Amino acid sequence: MSHESASEAHHAHSHGHDAGHGSFRSYMIGFVLSIILTAIPFWLVMGDVLDSKLFTAVLVMGIGVVQIVVHMVYFLHMNPRSEGGWTLMALIFTLIIVGIAIAGSLWVMHHLNTNMMPMTHEMMKTMP
């Protein structure tokens, strides 16, 4: 078996792993981005930087989504070429299911909050 045919055989058995594994540089970029994307929400909440609690919560969630993408790209090596696109399809399916679960949970909590009997401080004091 010649060197070229051995190389071709190895390439044929690579199972479509086109993404390759990350270099030290890419892992460090991902690590630094993760630290920054963790420190910013911590600073926003602990420093009480913004006046609006709702805007702070939305911003923290948005930064969380960005951090998820950073982890998938830099640590899980997900891109449209890896595994023939199947990892990207699995990711999209997972995001749809998570989105449905989060939206459903928020809807149920809002519905329960709207339809529950309001409690005043006096009622809470008399509760066992």
C-alpha cells in the first residue's frame, strides 16, 4: 500500500469531520470571550448600572445567548460544514424545542399570575 493510498483511506474514514479541532489560539479566544460575557452581566446586576430592571434582564439574557453561540463555535466546533450539516440541523431543532419550552413556561406563569387571587400583606400575616 503506497503512502498516497493510505492517506486516501484515512481521509475516507474521517466520517465527515470537516470542522477540525480547535487550536490553542481559538480556545483562548473562546475562553476570553466567555469571561467577558460573564463579567458584563455580573457588573450590570451587581453594580445596579441600569435604571430599568426589565432592560437589565433582557440585556443579561441577550448576552447569555451570545455566550451560548461562543461556546458552540469555539468549544464545540459547530459550523455548517461539520458532520455534513447534521450538527447544525440538530442545533436548530434543539433551539426550536427550547424556545417552545421557554415561551410556554412564560405564558403559563403569566397566566397563573394574572388569574391568581391577589394577596395583600395583611392576608400573608394571618397565614399559618
